[in-house]
Amino acid sequence: MWDRIIECVPNISEGRRREVAEAIAHAADGPGCKVIDLSMDPDHNRSVITIVGKPSSLADGVLALAKKASELIDLNVHRGEHPRMGAVDVIPFIPVRGVTMADCVDLSRRVGERIAEDLGIPVYLYEESATSDERRNLATIRKGEFEGFPEKIAKPQWRPDFGSAKIHPTAGVVAVGAREFLIAYNIDLATSDLSVAKEIARAVRYSSGGLRYVKALGFPLAEKGIVQVSMNLTNFKKTPILRVFELVKREAEHRGVMVIGSEIVGTVPRAALYDVARMALQVRGFSDNLILEERIEDAHAEDALSEDR
């Protein structure tokens, strides 16, 4: 395995045509760059793609993905529950092994510049890569969505960081940045009443007085006849998944509604699930050493080290 690894998690505005989503995702595959997950959501009409790679290889893979998305997705005919402003809506880079956040910021800026120059798609830098505090929050950048961006991008304060102040006619604009691990976590409710999901989202998200490091919205899942609290958990170490689940469940029960399931979109650090086990089971002395696979990996690493000596 590579000594230096960065994760990239592009979100694309296509969650219904599998052949299109797969073509876009696997455009990124190549030496030193591998797609490890594709999660599609037809109600949101959005897919989350997880790529891992060496810093030296990831830029080319992500650029190839963005190019394919701009060829296969037309936002003029796109409809879905999730807010979006681009065919590739957001491209975050996350440090995994042997790299720093500064390395990811540098990579995000190089990729953003190439997307603007090679594909003609305006780019906004966000989170750790942002050029101003106003642009750190993705939701702030995306406000107005694809339909409202022709007017928004013409305003001096919303001139893109890379590219011209004119949206791509079918691919819109894209946010590129660097951040820590984010867990996309959704909880389904046994009701079709959207107001219930929106009320619970308001109670849970930090911006309206809820849990720190939680962003939440309420969405209808028309095909299932239910609603969903859709969340981004931006620091699972300080706000664990189980704490979020328990609060949503309690808020739902107060409204006479049952939680009928939850889902993790994309991939998740195993430490986040270990936290669930630690909190739910209250195991004394819980540590990674209790996990068989962890012990096996440690043994393999020791063997490999001794062979290199």
C-alpha cells in the first residue's frame, strides 16, 4: 500500500442512472488512484464517490472524473431533493496517511485551477482551502443552486476563485476544498410528514442550537413514502454517531414517530464505529486491541518491518 494517501469524495448530481454514475466514477481509476466506493441515492439524485490515491496521482484522476461528469450530466434537466450547483457538486480532499492538511489544501487549489482552465467550470474553494471566511461553509456557497447562480456569480463578492464569472451552461460550478473526515449519515422516519423531519433536523443541527459538528436537513423520500433526516457529521470524535442517533430517535418519539433505519453514505473511519460499540455496550477497557483484524494487521506490519531490516 502507498505510504502517502489522500482520500477524495466527489459528490455528483446523478443518482438514478447507474451506468452514468459508474462511468463517471471509474474515469478516476488509474495508477496510484483507485475508486473504492460508489453510493447512489435516487431520491436525492446524487452519488457519493470515494477515491483514494497518492498525492502525485490523485489530481489526474479527479480531473478525469470531473471531465466525464461535465460530458454526461446536464443540470438543466436534473431534478432531486438534495441542493446542488454543479454536475460535480463538491470535491473535498482529506488527509489519510503520511500527509498533512496543508498538503490537501495545496492539492485542492491545483485541481481547482485545472478544472477551471481545462473544463471551463468556475471553481470556489471552501473549508480549509477557502480564501475568505464567507466561503468556508459549503452551504453558503451553494445557496441559490444551479438555477440561481447566473445572477449570483455576476456579483463582485461571488466571483469564483478560479475561472470566469459565468457558469458552465450544463455543468454549473463546483466547490473544491480540503477538510477532515466527514460522515454522511441519514436516519429514516416512519412518516410521510416532511414537517416532522424538518423539525427534527432543526433540533439536531448546530446552527439552530443542536449538536456541535452536525449539519442536518429534512428530505422526503418519495419512492419509499417516508421522510429522512439527512446529516453531515463533521467531527465524529467530538460528536459521536450514537449520540446523534439517540437525539434524533428521542426527538422523533416526542412527535409520535418511529425511527425505521439509518444509513451511512460512502465510507466511514472504523474508529467512528468503534465509538458506537464503546458507548452502546459500555465494554470495560475497550481498545483497538480487542479487535481481531487490528491484531492481525499489527502482526503483518511487524513481519513486514522485520523483513525490510
